[in-house]
Amino acid sequence: MLDRMIQTENLTKRFPCSTAGAERGCAPPDEKSGSGEAQTWFTAVDGVTLDVAAGEILALLGPNGAGKTTTVRMLASILTPSAGWARVAGFDTVREARQVRHAVGLLTEFPGLYLRMRADEYLAFFGELQGLSAAHIRHRIETLTERFGLAQARRQRLAEYSKGMRQKLALIRAMLHDPAVLLLDEPTSAMDPHSAKQVRDAILDLRSDRRTVLLCTHNLTEAELLADRIAIIRRGQIVALDTPARLKAQLLGPPLLEVRLAHSLDGYLPHLTDLVQVKERGDTWFRYCTPSPETTNPALLARLAGLDARVLTLSEVLRSLEDVYLRIVTEEEEEGHGR
């Protein structure tokens, strides 16, 4: 298997606009259309460069309209780039589109399902499109429907499925031919907690099997749980790309720590100002940041002990991926308004 399963360089997609609209981000006219009218362009994806390893899960985050779905469609050889290039599982998405479509499993945010068909018929149809044998199709359908709790509903028509069941069936369709790369757009949308956990477990299993997953989601907790790295896209551009831990360190600063006492805090803080800068405080607790907790924390505890303070806990305050995401998106919006 290749070491790099998704590679893009300056990947760009522009769509023509009939009239220039600032709210859509349409660029000024740069050429004439066939009718002789001035043509304007909306850039949905703007110079995206990615390098995703085999067995890696990359979460692509961004607000609505940021370019996530357009990026996925180019990677799946549904859309042709306006500039740049992409390779998936070693295949060029333009010159080798047929091979790309066989190498990827695609789950779109709104999967089109043929509601009059029974689930097993529907999956068998897509298995045949992928060139699988009848015996292999039966085996994969049995294995995957059992895994996702749909074994008893295999003979039901899809119109009888709940929204969550339909979403799971769409995921099974994407996984049916055992693809090397999965492109998942909101895979746990509309699912109950148990079903969502089944999907998350399946995604983690795929990583252990060196399958590569590109995950688009608005569920930041899910992204932090699953992803090896996070890419945040804004106005078609990647504005942050790293592991969750490194993004937190880069954007949120040193770790935030909390001390809780068994009694009132009154009278103690003036004795600690040379050690820490207090960020927040309550009746019995305070929080501070330090770039070197390995030296600051022992000194702080020793000082408190010398003051006869009874310390209940000293712990790091967990900061979520949501904090990082909101920090980046807010800064981008402020910069956009300033231009």
C-alpha cells in the first residue's frame, strides 16, 4: 500500500457567476462568456494543499460554504479542478477518474437512496457497479449489515427506514467494496448515540487496517475523538492544519491549571503573585497559565503548604477543539471585516 493516500497541490475550484455579488465572493469580470456578457467567478476552493498518510484520519472542519463538500467532490473525481491537482490512492483524479472512483468510498451529506428498493437489492446493485462477484457481495452485505445493526432489516424497503437507518445504509454502501480511502461527509448525522458510536468504532477500525479517512463534520467532539490531524478550511483556504494537541498549544497558549482549596481563598493570592498570574478565581479556587508547569507547580504547592493552605486538587483545565475552532473562525471573520 502507498504511504500517501491523498495528495493535493494548489487544488482550486471556481464556478461561474451570472452577476457579481459581494455576498457570494464573486470576483470581478475577467473574460467574456459565450453570449458576450462579462463573466464573474466564485472561488469555492482556493489553493488547498494536503498530504494524508495511509491509516490516517483527517478531519476537515469549517463553516457552511467554506469549501468542504467541493473539496471532497474533487477528490472523488466528481468535479474537475479549475487549477492544481489531486491524487487519491496513487491515481490522478482527472486522468484516472475511473480508478479513483473504485478506490474511494464516498458518503455525501445527503446520500441519494432508491427508496422503493429493498436494502439488500440496493447494496447488491452498487456492488455490481464496483465489479464485485455475487458471492463477495452477499458476504459483504451480511457482514456490514450485522455490524451496523441492520441485519434484520435487510429485506425491508428503504422507504420504511428511519433517517438514522438510511444514514447507516449509505455508509455500508460506501464501505461495500472495501475501499482504500473513505470520504465521509457528516457520517453520524441524524443518528442516535448508539448508532453514532457504531460508526465511530468502524472508522477507528479502518485506521487500524491502514485505511485512510477524510472526515467532514460539524461535530467537533467527534472530530477530536477520531482525527489524527485537523484541517480547518475558511473561504476555500486551509487556515490551520495540525494535531489537536498542537493546535491547542499554538492557538490557546500555555496550559490552564486550576487549584482548589478546602477553605476560602481570601488572603492567599497576594502571596502567590510572584509565582503565577491568576486568570480566574472563585471563593475556593483560582486558575493560572504557565509555560513551565514542571517547575511552577511544585513551587506553588510548596508556597501554599508554607501558608498552611489545604490543597484539594491541582489539575489542568481541559480545553476543547471547539475553543480552537472558534478562535480561528472568529479571527478570520475579524480579518475579513477589516479588509
